[in-house]
Amino acid sequence: MEKLLSSWQPRLLALAAAAAGDDGAHDTNHLHRVWRNASQLMTDHPEADSLVILAACYLHDLVNLPKNHPERHLASRQAAVLARSELSALGFPAEKLDAVAHAIETHSFSAALTPTTIEAQIVQDADRLDALGAVGLARMFYTAGRMGCALAHPEDPLALNRAPNDKAYSLDHIDVKLATLPGTMQTAAGRRLGESRLQDLYDFRDTFVAEWASQ
């Protein structure tokens, strides 16, 4: 299996790289990290098809629309259709195409679809783990900057006396979305890792708010 994975990985990466835009939060390094997360999660699930997971990890952002795009929720479905076509042209095992497409379609938070296979569950968890922890924090601020958001509310960074708004203030995104991710994880290992990485975000926020308030 390792030989098979090694033979497909560069071809999958080439497909992804050809479709990549200028979004540094969804570049090829993100794909490598998602695959690494998935590989870690697979240790608890030897029954999972690693080739399906590899393909879905590298092609899940084949169509990547901006976070504020009105059709963002459709991007994963479009990516699944495109991935099926591209993989078929490369001679990817036909009997695995449905599984890859399902994993890609259901990985997205915006799409709000439920993964029904262990492969899709692992891919969804692996992608969400990259939104947490130190890298997730960097991706959060990077994406917010591209969307023109402020770092935090000037007087109430923790939204204690206002409704949180992550479209205006980047720091609000922790409570609006990122804090919810561990509870959505499909695997036990994903939940454990998610909770640990979420704590990293909370620790950072405490330090950030202390410095922010001192200005």
C-alpha cells in the first residue's frame, strides 16, 4: 500500500497545485498538513482505505471559493465533481471514485453535510484540525486580513457586552466557529486533538486580550 500511495501522491499534488489560487491558507502546505493529520487519525482505523483518504486530502480544495463568497457552501460539491473527472482521466481506480467524491463533498464546514464513511469522517476531522492550534490561529488572522477584518473590537475584544461578529473582528472567529469544531469531530482521536488545539487558541487569546487592554 505504501508503494501505491507514494506513486499517487505526486500526481494528486500536481492536480491540486494546478488549481491552486493565491490563498495562503489553502495552499499545498495545507494539503500536506491535512494528509498528515489524516495519517495520524488512521492509526485508530486500520479498516479505512488510505488511497481514498489520500486522494480526498489532496483534492478537497480543488474548487476553493473565498469565505465570504455567496456560493461558498457549494464549493466542496463542485470540488467533488471536478476531482472525479480528473481522477478518472488519470486512471484512478474506478471503484474508489464514489468514496473519494463523498469525502471531498462532506469535508466542508460550510456545506454542512454528514460524512457516512470512515474515510470521509477522517478527512473531515483532518481538515478541521488544521483550523485549530498555532497554524489554525495564523490561518485565521491571514484569512481575516484578506477579508478586511479588524484584529479585535477596540473596547470589547471578548464580546462580553455585544454580539460576536467574526466578519468584522478576527478574534471573534474563535468563539463563532473554531470553538465549535472539537464537538463536531467524527473520530475519538479527532476530538482529543481538537480539544488540545482549541486550548492553544484560548491561551493565545488570554495573552492577546491582556496586551490589547493595556494599550
